[in-house]
Amino acid sequence: MDNQKGFSLIELIVAIAILTIVGAAIVGFCMSGTRSYKTVSTEVDLQYEAQLAVNQLSDLLIDANCGVGFDASTSTLLIYNDSVAYTIVWTAADHELTLNKYNVTATSVTFESSNLMAEYVTAFSAVIPTEDKNSRQMVDLTIKFEKDDKNYLASKNVTLRNKVSTYASLAEAYPGKSIG
């Protein structure tokens, strides 16, 4: 009687085949989970970015006490106050919204700082109605975001707290002051 220990070639091939099938299933499951996570993560990032940008713009617009404006040719939202002015500029090539802050004094309007407000922006617009003495002024904001073939459209109607005028530029909003 031969007492041989070990596996035969057939047993070894069957074991490898079973391990390959189980391994492929595990790898497929992990890859599917990773793809799902990436998709959901991208959507959440876009929604968060959009909500943050819209909330910041709403806060700036609500506090406007001198004027507002939107230059469609440069995709720039203008917000004017007594002591500070803001321009929110969409740069299509960079897909970014940039917040520029200006200090307003009795004689001048001077640039103070520039900060990135939002990324992944593929469209930006604001509709600013003409002044109406009988109703509250509202600004309709629309921002479109895109990242990794995912899109998110954020829009909000912002009711202004103060009655303000509509101006097309810093020079028009602050006549007689040097702009720098």
C-alpha cells in the first residue's frame, strides 16, 4: 500500500479555479463599491460647493445697501455698500467664481482682496430686476456646477433687505470717487 501525501493535479486545478472565481467576485464587489463611492462623493461635493456658494452670495446680497448689478458680458455680479463693495467674477476658462473685495472711503474705492468662492462652475448668471417702489427687490441667482460628468444646478431667489439701485460698474455706483 502506497501512502502518498499531497494533492493530485486535478485537485490542485479545481482548487485554483475555485479560488480564482471567489477572488474575481471579491475584486468585482470592491470595484463596484469604489465606483459607487466615487459617484456619490462627487455628487455630494458638487452639492456642498453649490450650497456654500449660494449661501455666501445670498448673505452678501441681503446686506447690500447702495446697489447691485450684473454685467452679463463679463459674468460679474456687483454688490455695493457704504463702506465695502464686492465683485463676484466667473472665469469660464478656470471654472471658478472669485470674490473681490473693495474698501470704500469718502474719496476712493480701493481693491482689498481676492478669494476663490467656488470651483467646478460652468455657468453663472443673476437676474436683477429694475427698481420697483411697490414690491421687494429680488435677485435670481443661477449657478451650474460640473465635475467628473456630474452636473448640479443651484438657483435661488434672494429678497434684498434694503431698497437699492442698479448700477453697471463701480464708477457708476460711486461717482466722484477714484477707483483703484
